[in-house]
Amino acid sequence: FADKSGLKKHLLNHEGITFSCDKCAKSFSYKNSFKRHLLTHEGITYPCDKCEKSFTDKSGLKKHLLNHEGITFSCDKCAKSFSYKNSLKRHLLAHEGNSYLCDECAKSFIHKRTLKKHLLKHDGLEQLYFCNRCSESFRSKLTLTYHLEHNLCSKQSLP
């Protein structure tokens, strides 16, 4: 960790302290992540003027705009380049032998379990959760639960 405050924030994860959203089923280990999530329920968005994407906070939009500026971070060990510095840092772990690399797409993962879950996408075996009311599919059980609790079935897909 770069400083003591980073370590303190990380240690909160191990204490089981969570911040739960009373509007949906999500919970967060970090207060900042929780606050950022709450903005999604307020309906305030920051749209990109170069494409259709919009963001709940200005920092998300700023990061996204780098994609349009053509700024890239290139790996000096191979031909890959990235829009975000953090993506390059994560990729560099693969060259250091401290990560798990996908043979299909060369994406690197810090944890073996994350690579295993990722490989399911390539095999077409990714775990999906289906709504029994409208047959819509979701990648997480939590999202399906939110969908059901808030009666978000699309009218077109109802039987």
C-alpha cells in the first residue's frame, strides 16, 4: 500500500464492515464505493459528447474520455496497448509471472479463480441466472434478485 490510509481501508474488508444500499441489494466494503453507487439511484448522469455512454460521476467520464483522445499505454515487452494505465499495470503482471494468463485472449488475472471464471466465457459455459417471469438473463444472482424485487420485467418479454 502506498500509505497508511490505503492499508486502513483495506483492513476494513477483513473486519466484515459493509455499507448496504437500502434501494437495492448491493453492499460495499468501502465507503467511497458505496457513496459512488448511491449516485446511480439519483438519476444524475454525465454523458459523453462523443458516443452514447454516460456516467454517474465526473471521474468516470474523465477516464472514459481518454479512449477518444487516443492516449494509449503500451507494453514494452509485447505489442499490446491499453487505454488505462491500470490496465497496463495489470497486464505487466503476466510478464512478471505473478499472474494467470488466458490462452484465448491474453487477458491476465491476479487470481487463478478469476481466470477460471473468465474461461467459462470462452467455453460458452458462463453461469447465467434467468428470471422465471420474463426469461431475461443475468450474470449475477444479486442482479437477478434486484430485478425480481423491483419488478423490472420488461413488458415485451412477459409471457
